Amino acid sequence: MEVLQLDREAAEEFRRLRMDLFRELGELCPGTDVPGLERATERYYLEHIGKDLFAWGIFFGGKLRAAAALCLFSRLPYAGNFAGAEGYLLSVYTAPEYRRRGFVGEILDRVLAFSRERGLRRVWLSSSDQGRALYASRGFLPRGGEMERILE
């Protein structure tokens, strides 16, 4: 298993896996313009990857089977984060037949290492119930309806 940092070449696979995530979460309600969402997702990915969007994943059989993305942003400084550098972790997903193999844990370790190298002070996310234990094992703590990891 090798965690790869995704690039422009992975746009279609990233979009496919993200749509699988939305389907599983029930976020594609009747009437949703799925083709429009797919086009918008791929367009956003291609415009932002390597700039303020970074993504990692694991491929098997030429298909992306697990992935996570990190959106970087800067906000006004606050106590504990004078630079205001933060990251929002999203689209964390593993195809059902590849779960319970440690893929997301490996990806999270890469995301956190990257975040430290970039000088981010905070990484936060919205977690499903099934993801909370994994995030907690990587040092994320509940905060309101989200979870956050303060980086040293």
C-alpha cells in the first residue's frame, strides 16, 4: 500500500470517489443535478490542486480506493495561531470493499505531516459517527460539531 499525493491526473478518479461518498451519505437527494455537481467538482479540483487544495490517495487496480483532501486557508491571527494558517480536511473516504485495512489512517498521517511542514497550526473537519474514533486516535478533539487537531 502506497499513499500518493494526487495531482491533476487524478481528477476523474477523485471526482468518482467523492460522488461515491456523497451517495453513501445520502447527500444526492432526488432532483440533485449530479452531472453538474460532477463537472463542478472536477473543475474545482483542476483549478485548485497543488495550490490551496492537496489530496492523497491509495490506488488498487488503477482505481482510487481511498482518499482525503485538505483545503488550505488563511484567516485573521488569533491566540495560538499568529499566522492564521489552517487546513480543512474533507472528502475522507474509502470504498466499502477496501475498509478496515488502515488506509485512511495512513493517509491521515501523510496529511498531518504535510500540514506541519506547511506551518499550519490547526486542521479541522466534520466527522461522521464512524470516523470519530479514527480521528481521535490521530489527536483530533471534539469542538462544537467538528473535530480539530492543534499542531505543534
